Amino acid sequence: MRPILAGILLFLTISFANAQSYSIIDGKAIKLYREAEEFTLSRQYDSAIEKYQDAINREASFLEAYVKLAQLQITVGELENAEKTVIAGKSRLSGKNATTQHKADLGWVLTHVYLKQGRFKEAYQEFAATDPLFTASFRRLPNYLEMKSQMEFLADQLENFRQIEKEKLPEPLNEFRLQYFPVLTADGEQILFTKRDGTGNNDKEDIFMAFVSPEGDWSKPQSIAQTINSPYNEGTCSVTADGNILIYTSCDAPDSEGSCDLYIAYKINGMWQRPRNMGKNVNSRSWDSQPSLSADGRILFFSSNRKGGFGGNDIWYSVMQNDASWSEAKNLGDVVNTPKDEISPFMFFNNEILFFSSNGHPGFGGMDIQLSKVVDGEFTKPENLGWPINDQLDQVALFITAQKDYAYFTELTSSEKEHDRSLLYRFKFPEEISLGENLTVTEGKVFNSETGEPIDATLSLVSLVNDSTLYRFNSDGKTGAFTMIYPEKAISGLYVEKKGYLPKIYNVERDNIKNVKDLKVELVPVAAGEEFVFENVFFEFDDYSLKPESISSLKRLVKFLSENPNVNILIIGHTDNVGSANYNQTLSLQRAKSVQEYLTSQGFHHGRVLVEGKGDKDPMVKNDSPENKALNRRITIKVL
């Protein structure tokens, strides 16, 4: 029984347990009422409803029977009948035996009816009218305090109604009886979801996928891979932005730690490899499910009812280590988690906003979608996404595209004539709910500059302000393809690296590589005489002191020299043509020496890192514009 219904039962038990008299004196009606109570205690609800109705039919002023009948009708989901019963009972409150307690009881039950129906304004108004009738002792009960808190929440929310239009995803999607928990890749071109043919024991879960064409048409859904789907249950998955790392839930598999475990699989050369259990650092002997990977696959969020939480299901997380292992899972803490349930986390693509579903934070009555932001490394107090994204029903999962245009979700439908169905929907995500700065997606390929062969390189997007890695992805070894996400306003560098090759370094903003569909990255094999531009090394104007924003590139150069211990380099400084040739020559040499001094401070011998200043003698482009002059003010690295 859900908490809201348990609250009604508790209230009514308190109201009537010690009642010595009723609002009527008809002995036969009272006998029917007591028989109904016996049926209720044995959970024979249909029989109890019939007896309460018989008692009312015999004595229309039997107020206690109206209350108990309406309460049972809510319990079995007959909300329209419950409303009619309460209204009929209220029409009898003018009788001589009606008391303030009867008015309070009927108002309390009608408030719950309206909440269950999603009629929040009417629920708020009914509670406001009934609240003065409650006794002081009742106002101290947890159920009253919880209802009071919810009404205060509704008072703030009812003025912020947002109009949304739900759109069922078109054929050939939604062809199965049950499909749920949709997720998409960052480019929005692939959707993955859990598919199930029914709710019987033999109807197992599988992960299915589909692709969208440039014209917006979806392909026919198909199993993600034979290596992933098995005779066991596979579902509730999460995928990295580039679609190359998959974490999903599998239940009752032979190698499981508990009832449901999380498994990880990698796509290599276009093929999903055999998955593996994520092990005891992540999984437990309890239920572990509903994973959400950060966009670059370095942080995993999931829901678990393991020991050590705050009650019910909690959100936990694990971090990928440098050796690709996963750290011991930790609870996300009591800002997000409550004594009730928190499930289905979704970390947005910017790694700064966590969505999850909860019935422990202020809400509309069921499981509500909440939002918590990461500020200075800490999660903020969750915010309810509001009405009508949330309503009286359970909202258990939400996925928002990297472009922030659509939110995808599952809607459960049921009727007396048809079996339950769950279908995939979407709606335009409200712009007034801030998701941070805009993100853009760049796609391309990494290949060998000499042979044209694809390369499985590492691509790291790094904030040049604080040297923090925003995202890290790998290009596909079979095709060289990659997908990269860029925060719109970030000052960042893109580092493309592979052992045995010269690194390729971009200044994202200056090189205009955001939102590109076919960026071609050529990596040059390490060889004597080869040279590359050492981007993102910054100096003060007319000075040779390294600026703090240079640290990211300097660290990459340290890594390159460490991976290639037999390589010696020449650090060459260049300037534009502003100023005298002699002055530019001196300045360029001093800037090269600044880079050299950093490398020697990291333990490299001067003999491995030689320097040269060329001044303005070797421009990349003509010095005929401020932009071109900026390009000519540079450091290059030459392999000796």
C-alpha cells in the first residue's frame, strides 16, 4: 500500500477507534458497518465496499460509513466513486448528529481524492477549508505534518504551471507491448531502451536500439547485440555520449553479486565486446540498478537498496580510476537521498546537473523528477521540476538530449479492456528550467597522416582556466570516428594523443572546431624532423612569463617526452612582425627558454629539450591581420 493510503487508514483508525456512538442509531445499519470493518481487516475489500454501501443504503445519514467507504474506494483505485461517496456524505452534514469531527474526516478524505486525481488546486482549497477543523492532537501527527508540508509545496507550485505537449515517438518505435527507460547518444542519432513483451515470468527484458535518419525517420528497433542480450534480464542501460561504453542492469545472472547487478561493455572497432560484471566495488548483495554514466564515462551513478544508505533506495556513485577499474561505490549523501526512495538518476551531458526520481522530497504525491546541481563539487538541494512534468502519478525516468531540445520519458497506459502498455514519448524541454550553458557536438575521425589508417586515439577536452578535464573520449580503432561535446562558453583545449604519434593540439575557440560534423585529425608518427604547433601556451603581452592557462599543454608535453624516452626535442619560439627583428628574436628565444625551464623542473635534462628563437623569420601566415598575427605568435616543437 502506498504511503498516502496508509496515511488515510491511520487517520481513520485514530478518528473512530474509540467511538462509543455513531451518527445513527439503526442497529442493522451498524451491524452492516461492523461486518464491513471485519472484511477490511482481512483485506476482502470488495465485500467490505458492498457492506458499507448496504449500510448507507439502509441509513443515508450514516456519516462514518461514507468516510470508510470512500477510503476503501481510494485503496482499490475507484477515485470517481470515492469522490461521489464523499460528496454524498458531505450533503448529510446538516443533520443533527453531524459533528466537527465528521466534517474534518470527510474533508481529509476528499483532499486525498483530489490529490490522487491530480486536481491540485481543488486539493489545496479543500485542505484550506478543512484545516481549521482538525484537533490539536491530530495536528501533531506525522501524517498531518506531511500533508501540511505538501500543501505548502503546492502553494508555490500552482502558480508555475508549464504547458507541455507530449509526443508519442513514431513507428516503427513503440511496436512492443512494453518499452521503457530511453537513452540517446549525444548526437541524438541513436536511441536505446529496455524492451519486454509482457509481465509474466517468461517475459524477459532485453536492450533494443534504433537509429534516426537525416530526414528524422527511425529505423526498426533491433537487439543491441548477441553479446549483450542473453537468456537473463538485461535492461535500464546508460551509454556514453559517443555510444562506445554501455552499462546496464542484469538480474539473476550466474556471476551476479546480488539480485540485480551492473555490467559494463565496450564497443571496439564497431563491435560490442563481451560484458563483464562491474565487481564488488560497484555491486552488492542487494539490488543495484538504473545506471547513469557521465557523458565521458568516468563517473557512474546508480540506485541501490544496499546497507549503509538513508532508507529505501538511494543514489550511489563510483568513479573510474586511471587503470580503468572502478572505485568503491559511495552514497551520494543526505542532500539528495532521503529515508524514502531515490531512483533512476540521470547526469546531464555537462556533468553538472543530476536528475532523479524521488518520493522523499516535496512533490505532488508519487515519484517526482527532481533536479540537483553540482556547485563547487557539492550537490545542491533538489528542486522539483514542477507541474505538469510531475503529477499525481509516478514519474520514474527522464532523459534530456545534449542539445536541450527534447526530454524523453515513458508513459504507462492501462485499461480494463487492454493489458498494460508502456510507450516512449518526448516533449520540448522548458527553456525556463536552466540546464547551464549550451553544449555543441563535434564529430570527426582520427587517422595516420602517412597511411590514412584510422587510429584509436584519446581525445581530452580540458578547461584552460583551471586545467580540469571536461570530457575524455576515444576514437574508434576500426573507423577512427569520435564524438566530442563542448560547453559553449568554456575556454578549452582539445588534445588528441596516441603513443608513437605527435600530439595534435587545438585551441577550441580560435580553431572553430565546435559543432563540426567531419573534423579530420591527422596524427603524425614520431620521427626525426617532424614538427607540431604547441598550442595553448600563453605569455603576457610583450613578456616571456608563462601564464597559468599554459599548464594543460605543458603537462601534455611532459607526458609525450615520458612516453618517448629516446626522443629529444627543439623548442622554437616565434613572434609576429610587430617590433624590430632583433627584439623579436630575443623575445622568441626567451619564451622558448620559459618552456624549457618548465620541462627541466619536471626532471628532463637540458640536452633533451633544446631551444631556438626565430623571431618573425618563419611566419605560418602573412602578418596582415590581428588574427594572423596571433597565429604567428607561437611555440613549435621539433623532433630531433
